[in-house]
Amino acid sequence: MIAVYLLALVLGLIALVKSADKFVDSASLVAKKLGMSPLLIGMIIVGFGTSAPEFVVSALASLEGNSGIALGNAYGSNITNIALILGATAIFRPITVHSQVIKKELPLLALITVVSIFLIYDLDLSRLDAFIMLGIFIAIMVWTFLQNKNNANDSFAQEMESELEDIPASMGRIYFILVASLVALVISSRALVFGAVGIAELFGVPDMIIGLTIVAIGTSLPEFASSIIAAKKGESDIAIGNVIGSNILNTLVVVGISGTIDPTKIATDFFYRDAMVVLGLTLSLFLLGYGFKKDGVITRTKGALLLISYFAYIGYLISTIQQAG
């Protein structure tokens, strides 16, 4: 049976990454065809697209009563996005934050992280908590549309416009890819959850741990690819914007939808270990990227520190599993 679970996990991850990439590209082009501005495409469409794996996986896990995987995936993806993805990207090429929109999103991400952790401080993710998170997200969407009017020439918008021009294809084919990739996203997510839950049960590993590690890394691969490619092209604002947008969606929408579907009790070790790591890394990202009176820069040294913190966290998780065993 282990072979079946591993096969489902591996094939699910591969298909998930591939379908998410196609979904982002096709959705962005459809949005451009419908007249959406490059800034909104970058902030909303790409953000939703790169977070689609987390959303679908967590929603399916919640529907099946595996809330540990759902929450672990959301918070684990935030940890992976900041420490692993931005760390590795900065080592590849230092990330400079020019965009004023991104600079406004950095403190916003820090604030909503604090609020979301406050909501689960009682170790209970209730439907009320979930609705509050989704309400905050709606307010942020309104703010995002207002930003579009005032920041049409922002560097982030210019980088996005350049990206959209690099993806040529007929619109009929694009619509087909959009639908096909969405279907593939759901099927691959289902396979991933099946394999992850099976392995967790077979080896006695808490599903929360599986969600925080294997599933979180797998669902964050679209952000990894996008950030590395953007850094290679010198598009620093897209590289960090992908991560910020994804983390906002994970914190509010992924956790909010999961809590709406399956309200759950929060494990004490999850709150004081994993949620605190998310908080610490998010505040660190704000300090590293904001720059205050100048452009923020995540240097190779800072990237290395982020990467080290990620592997230290994973090492700690492994040690807790060994102690429990």
C-alpha cells in the first residue's frame, strides 16, 4: 500500500505544479484580454493562481475531515514561501523592493498575520474566526482596486506588463488551457491529499506535520518557480510580490475557507511552534524588505539566514517526530 500512497503523492505533486503554472499563465492572459490592468493582474490573478494549490488542497482536506493537513498546508506554505523560497531566490540574486505597492503590502501582511494568530489564540478555529478572516480579505480586495487607480505606473505594474507580453498564444487555446488546468488542479490535489493522509496514517506521523512539510513544499513550488524566474529577469518586485500575495491569501482565504468547512481545535504545539514561526518570519520579512527611507534589499547574506532558519525549523520538526515515536 505504501507504493500506492507514494505514487499518488509524487504524481499529485508533479501534476499540481504543472497545472498551477498553466493556470496562472492562462488566467493572466484572459484577465488582460478582458481589460484588467497589469497591476491588478499581478496583485490578484497571479496571487490567486500561485495560491490555488494551497486553496484546493486545504479545501479538499477539510471536506474529508483532515483539518491538520489543511492548517499545516496554509501555515507551512507561509514558512516555506518566506524562509525557503525568498531565501533561495535572494542567494540566486539579491531582491530589491522598488514598488510602493509592495512596500504597502509588507506591513499589511504583518498586520493580518498578527490578527489571524490573535483569532486562534484560544486554540479554536471557529466559523466566526473564519468569517472574520474572509471579511478582512474582502476589505483588502477593495483596497487593492483603489491602489490600482493611484499606482498605474508603479514598478510592479511595469514588470507585470512586460511579463504578459512574453506569453503569446491564441485566445481559444488559452481558454481551453484555463479550464483544463483548473480540472487538473483539483484532480492532482485530490491525489496529493490521498497520498499524504495515507503515508501519515501508515507511519503514525501526525497529518499536521505532513501538511507543514511535504504538502506545504509541494503546493509552494509555483511560487518558487515564479520567484526564481522573476529574479533571473531582474524583476525583483514580482519575485517578492508573489510571496506576499500568496501569504496574504494563505492566511486569510485558505485558513478562512478551511475553518468555514471544518471548524477545528488548534493543537497547542502547532500554535506555540508553527504559528509563532510564521509570525517571526513575517515580521522579519517586513524589516528586511521595507527599507523605510530607502529601497529594501534582501541580500545574499540575509537570504542565507532565511534558508538556514528554514532548515533549522525542519530539523526541529523531525526531532519532535522522533521524540514522539
